[in-house]
Amino acid sequence: MNSSKANPASQPDDENPEWTAQEIQQARPAADVLEAVFGPGTSKIVLRGRGRPNKPDRKVNQTLRLDPDVLRAYRQQGSGWQARINQVLREHMPQYPS
């Protein structure tokens, strides 16, 4: 195993000096300085929540009990079997007046 002393990339240099204790204490999160450095509204553009963005038509996680032979038939069709079941259900969905 290589130690950090043997790896020159892990050593401070003129362009990337090691931080002093005072610099660490004065450091602020990037979110605090983005607008001051790059202009108003920047933090909303650059910073985002964790994970995938929410879609307007999100799917609902619902347990559905299916007969084994029905499930097997759709799974044997390969990738996208859940979307195909969803499409069949949509095509046979009862239409209620709005």
C-alpha cells in the first residue's frame, strides 16, 4: 500500500498549499459565497438537492399481487416489463366523467 508521503499528488505545492488552522477556521461553505463571487441567483442554479430531481408525474409505489404465471410472462419479455404492465393497465383503465 502506498503511503501519502510516497505519492507526490498528495503533497502540498505552490498552487495547492496546505491549509493553516486559521484558514480552516475562516473557511465558509461554498453556498455562502457563491452569490458574492458570481452574482445573485447563482446558488439556486448551482446548488440542488440530493438525488434525482422530482418529475411532475411521479409514479406511486404500490404493492400489487399478481398471479405467478402473469408475472413470469411479463418478466420473460425482458427489460421494461413493469412499464408494459403499466401500459396494459392504462389501456384497460375505466373512464370516469370528470
